[in-house]
Amino acid sequence: MRIAVTTPTGNVGRHVVATLVRAGVRPRVLLRDPGRLAPDVRAEVDAVPVDQYDAEGVAAATRDVDALFWVNPTSGHGDPRAEYARATDSVVRAVTENRIGRVVFQSSVGAEKRHGAGEIDGLAETEIALDGTGVDVTHLRCGYFFTNLEFELAALRAGTLQVILPLDQPMAWVAPRDIAEVAATRLLSPDWSGRCVQAVHGPAHLTWRQVGDILTAATGRPIAVERITDDAMRARLRQAGMVESLVEAVLGMSTGLREDFVPEQPRTLRTTTPTTLAAWAHGHLRHRIADDVS
């Protein structure tokens, strides 16, 4: 089976690549700079230099591919919905021209709303576009990544996380490595077809209060969580250098899911993954927020 993987150095993609290699597959990996691959990975993959916003390039890079793991890239600077739209054009062209048999798409909890969830709306639009191709597709509706906490290292060192969600509102938290295992399993399994939605909810829904307690215990540092206003968060994001479209896209991922939102897929054995936030924080976050880390 010929499997292509996008964002192979990302939080999820690098684990998808490693899992496929362990399964005996030599994946084709698509990225702008193959030099970013670790030497041991480079020896086990076929690396193709390509920009995912280049529809012609992506179509050429995925010729003769049987299955594709697709992640919409974003620069982190511009309007993510516009960037997702460009990436969607690329994957649709590749799937259509190359008759790729199946796609596993990294989406998000909240994409089922279709509108009103900020950056997630762009993922919803990709889901709709892939559905329109008639390809066998699995949309992975992922929870909140543990690794998002790595963007808050300064706040964690200061001992206070600021959020705009109610502190007692539970939501799905998930380890990217667990998402990768679900993705790789889907890519390798012959026992599904058509349009599928697979939620990846992590081991438990957690409130921000619980997250603060878990991080405190795992890191040995007191970490409180404070709810601030939407406008205060906007000011923080602008101060961080985000353009207005990005500010609203990021904010919308929280504001769009805090009023009576219920995920389309409930928590079941199928949607639950094993890695706990406590284990991840102890192994990956504790040393990152040490006093001697700059």
C-alpha cells in the first residue's frame, strides 16, 4: 500500500510516520523542506518537497498514492480560514486527479457546527469539500491538543493560565500521539469505506479547573486558571502580534463551543484514547517550565 503523509514533522504527523514505518510501510512524506526530517526518519521514507498550498505540486507529489493523511497547514500569521481554503483546493485536486482511494483528514471537534467556531469553520469546509469528491474519507474530530499548553510556557512559569471558557465546562483533551495511532490504524485498515467520522476524545473530558489541578500535581508548581473576558483575550492576542483575522479565528474556537455545544460523537470505547494529561505533563511539560529554561 502506498501511503502519503502531510505535515510529517508536526505534532501528529511525525507519529503517523513512525507508526507506519513500524507497520512495515515506507510512507511518502510531503513537506517543504525534507532537510527538517531526522536522519533516521529520512532513511525510512520517500520525501517529496512540496508546498501544500501548491495544488499542482500536491497533485504531482501524490501520484500513484493509495491513501493520504491530510492536515491543513497554517502559517500562524495570516487568516487561517483563507489558508485552509487554499489547502483544500490542493487536496481536492490531488484526490480527484489521482483517484486516491481513501483519505484520513485531521479535523476538530466543533467542525460539525459548520459555522460559528472560528478557525474550526475552515476545517468544516475541508470536510464538506472532501465529501463532495466521493472518496472514502475519515474525518478525525480531535479534542484539544495537550501540546497547545506549550504555547503557554510563560504563563505556566508565572503560575496562571488565562482562558475565556467557563472554568467548569468540560471538554475533550487529547495527546497528539494518540491521534496519530488512530490515523495510522485508519490508513492501514481495509475494513471501512464511504464517509466516516471518528472522534478522538482522549481519556477524559476535563474542565479548566481540573486541568489546573492536574498541571500543579504533575509539574510540582502551583498553577491557577483564571477566566478573563473576550475583549481581554483579544488584547492579549493582538499584543502577541496576531492580525485581526487570526485573533477572531482563534477566539472563535472557544466562543463558538461554549454555549450549549455537544459533540456529535459521544464518548465511547471507539472515541476514547489512553494517554492522560497527567502522564503527558509529567513527561513533556515539567522540564519545559523549570526555572532555568529560558
